[in-house]
Amino acid sequence: MTRTLRGAIAVASATALSLGVVAAATGSSPGQARQEIRIGLLLPESKTTRYEKFDRPYIEQKIKELAPDAQIDYYNAAESATTQQQQVNTALAKGDKVLILDAVDAKSIQSSVEKANKAGVKVVAYDRLAQGPVDAYVSYDNRKVGELQGKALLDALGDKAESGQIVMHNGSPTDPNAAEFKAGAHSVLDGKVKIGKEYDTPNWDPNNANQQMSGAISALGKDEIVGVYSANDGLAAGIATALKAAGMDVPLTGQDAQLDAIQRILLGTQTITIEKPYKPEADIAATMAVNLAEGKPLPADLTPTTVTSGSGQKVPATLLTPVVVDKENIKDTVVKDGLYTVQEICTPAYADACKEAGLE
């Protein structure tokens, strides 16, 4: 685990301790001080495994640790911006005092954020920076993610970088993070490789990515494609299927450290992924939400920087540092960080590849 990630966890832990100290100083018992805490957790979709497997349980666990009597109302928008707007209305009607919001569409959710603000409800933007009067934001350095992906692709291409073309599969155009991944990748790749085809992929849909890749292979010819930039592991899954169908073996990037991506890396059908350990991010979001629900200002060490949203608001923020995962460091990253056990990764189909990679 990097020093930055350890620091993020320490920040969340220290903030949790300070909550208890403040309660004791005011003479309030935790139950008395926190009976009215009600927090809405709004996640964007479940097609990407991280949200139900990691983000939701980690956030709920940390909220309950900091405020045992808190009521948590959970909503998943199933990739629908309209559904998420309706869910915000439901959360406000239920009396949620803080919303932890991972926006499906950062722009269209602005009116809902403004509605929450007018109602005196605080909004913590989680992972994606929603537009409107957001009170706090926690995510990873998304431009850095794209830079790391681009560099990893160049490193994997080596001398082949100038001998062919790459295909770029960016994320959803409604996700502000996707624009940052894209900008970071271009800052590294432009002038170093020829981009034969480039796609934005609605809803981060693997099926769309599969069709896009198949179309690129048909248009460019499989012998002309030397590598593929994929903004996340979901897209990479669809791309890898298209590459396999065409009999192609070229470098392929990803992000999110999904289990299937780790297994593809072991087999050599994906080159790298980007790990953004979910627990530090979730812990900080939960800590921000509990502080705001209790009417406390956010401590400076929990919001060490400021970011500007698409609607021009300056938002106090924490940006964590992403990590590149390849075949050589799986044990020292996703296994060490508790994302997966060796047993979860090394099912019988991957036993030989795991042995070769030293995962035993």
C-alpha cells in the first residue's frame, strides 16, 4: 500500500476519533448526538462489480462505525440519470440530511444537487464530481490514472509504438472522470503513437466496447493494430473478447482492478489495470458525510485540496493516488490490500498462470 493510501486511511481514522472526542466534550452520548443522522447513498450502477462488492459495504460499514445509530438509505440508479434524479427526490422526501452521490451523469444531476442545497441537505460527491453546489468530493487523481495507463501502454509497445496504430476506448461521455482519464492518456500518447480509431463508450458498456473493437479491426485491419487503450476493465472485457475472436494478441490497458481483469493479466490477454483501493475512498466519503450530518466543518486535513466542477464551483476535496497493477506485482497490490485472496484469483483455470506469477 502506498504512503498516500496509508495517509488517507489515517486521516479517516483520526477524523473518526475526533468525532468521539467532540461528543464526549459536549456531554452527549453517541446515541443522543447521532439519533437524527440520516444519510442517502446513491451509486450509479451495478454492472461494474466494484459498487456492490466494495463501495457500498465499505461506506455503510464506516458510517456505522462512526455513527452507530445512523439511518442509511441506499439507491442504485442502474445507469439511468433519470432514475438517479428521482432517487434524489426520494432521499429528500425521506429526510436524508446528507447525500453521498456518485453521479450517473454529472451534468444532468446538477438540478438535483441544487434542490438538495436549497433544502439544506449536504452533498458529498463520491468518485465522480457532480455539477452544482457540492459540499465535498473524494476521488482518485483521475488525470493521473490516464497518464499511468498511457505510459503502461507505451512501455508494453516498445519499438512497435511506431510500426502501427492503436485504438482508444474512452469511457462514458456523461462521466467527468472519463474526460480526465482521456486527457491524461492523450498527454502521454499524443505524438508517440498513431491513433487509428478512438471511441467514447456510452454507459461504460462492455458490449458497446466489443462492437467498437470489432469495427476497428474491420476498418483498420488486424495486422495494423499494435495496442489498445481501454479506460476501464469493463470495457477491456468486451475488447478482449473481440481481440480473441480476431486471433489478436496486443497490449491492452484497464482500470478498477476487477477480478476478471487480474485473471486476464495472468493469462496475458490484458497488460495492466489501475488499482484505486476502494476502502480509503469509501472511508473518507463516510467520514465527510458523518461530519456534515453532525453540523461540523470538514477538517482541513480531510480536504487538503480544491477542485473546480463542470459548473464552476470550487469544491473542497481529497484526491488519492492510483496504482498500476501488472503480472509482477499482483501479490503486492490487490492481494496485499485485501481486494482478493490468492484463492479467489487462482481458480483451477488460472492455476498454471498463478504458479508462473508466484501466486501460491
